[in-house]
Amino acid sequence: MSAARLRFVALLCGLLTIAVDAAGDEPRSPVPKSDANRSVSKIPTKIAGTYSGGELVELRVRDRIAYLVKPTGAVDPQKRWLWEFPFWLGINDGFGNVAHRYYLEKALAAGFHVAGVDVGASCASPAAAEVCQEFYEQLVAKHGLHKRARVLCHSHGGLIAYGWAFRHPECVDRIAGMCPAIDFRTYPTLPNVVTGPTKGLDYGLSLEELDRRSREFNPIDNLAPLAKAGVKILHIHGDQDTLVPTSANATELARRYRELGGAAEIVLIPGLPAAKRGHDGPELYESAPLLKFLVGD
């Protein structure tokens, strides 16, 4: 991996450290020396994980790894399901921990399925949205899941999730966000959007071209289809997040979405650690409002 690519991936996932450090539910691999390498090592290259009340099934989409976790107890009559963005927060990360275990196991207990697909740090690109849609169609057609997904997106996963959702609003029931990025101009910023994603899942545009056409692709500028489709939104976000700026992402999304006639609720969490730029903390991983939104009617 090139130095630039390493820095980019570290930027996108490096502040999700509480998920690794606090979970502690399975043996860990040796920790790399540098913070950048540690961050990159969190992203798994294979599908693995064990769950109370769930059975993990490995899937493939365009030769990319994906998964479905099936409830082993009573199944929701509507076969409703959660979609994880980024995918790896719902399975064993590179250190053997499941970051979103609390939400997943509560959803499984309620009879929901859980799914995810690896499209890398693709920053809402059309190419990644195509892979996501193919995955969605596989889940609905082959596994009989509900036609409207419930989305759980975290940090840069917000861009991936909304990048798919605004292009396919009829496929979305609701979106729950954990400090999600919605405006790629503010995070990870346009130069990183151009150079960071894996080839084939990138924009294929120069910085100048993306700057000129950003409103065509930036999720914050494409909320109208979601509002028209009646998609519900709830985000929990640190009130002083300086990595994914609160005002330009959570607050601005709510303002625009409500103006469009949509339903959006933002739960601001004070006191997230300044050492993590107000972007991470244990309060995010067991949020009662978020759980109620995810599995409620």
C-alpha cells in the first residue's frame, strides 16, 4: 500500500479506536507499531465473527467480500434487516472484535437480519453505489429480505450509505448514523475523495472536475429523493466533533432535510474525548435512542 493510500485509510478509520479497545470480546492479533498501520489493520480481509442469536454467512458480490447474519431465533415476520456501513463494523475487525456487537445482537434478538459489503472507503462514488445495489438485489431476491433496508452508518460509512441511498431511495426505510460524514467537502475533503478510494470504486475524475461537479455526487446536496420517499433519519453526533464537523454534517443535514419535508432527528452528545477530536466515545456504542430507532416500528 502506498504511503498516500495508507494515510487516507488511516484518516478514515483511525479514530474508531474505542471499538477495538473497549470490545475485548475475542483474542487480538499483535498490534502494529505505527498508528497508521494499526488503523489499516482494523479493516478485515476475511469474513469472520460469532454472535449470540446469529449465524454468519459469507457472500460475494463482484468478487468483493460480503456477509449476512441470520437470526437463529424467531425471525421478524417482515424479514426486516440492518445494513452496516462500513461493512467491517458488523464482523470481526482485524483485532478480532465486533465494534457494533451491541446493536447487532439486539437486532438479531428482535428477529432482524444484518448485512454488509466491502466497497472500501469509496466516498459516495457511483461505482460503489452500483456494487451496493447489486448486493441489495441479491439479499432481496435470494434471501427474501424486506425491500426497504434499515441503514446503520458510522463515520465515513455515512458517505457510502448516503451515496447508495439517495440513488435508490425506494430501497431505504430509515438511516441511523453514528457521527456520520454527509458532506465530503468537509470530510475527508475533496483531494482525499479524488485520490483515496480503490481504483474501480473511485470517481475517475480530476480534482478540478470533482470540484465542478460536486453537487452531483455530494450526499448533503442530494437529500430530496430521500425526503420524497419518506426515509426517516436519526443521527447521534458529538457536539464538538472537529473531524466530521457537527455543524456542516449533522446539523446541516437536519436543517435541509426538514426544509424538504423530511423527518430528521439529531441527538448531540456532549463531552466526547477531545483527544479523539470529539468523534468517538463509549456513549456511541450503546445509545438507547439509536437502538430504539433501529429496531422500532
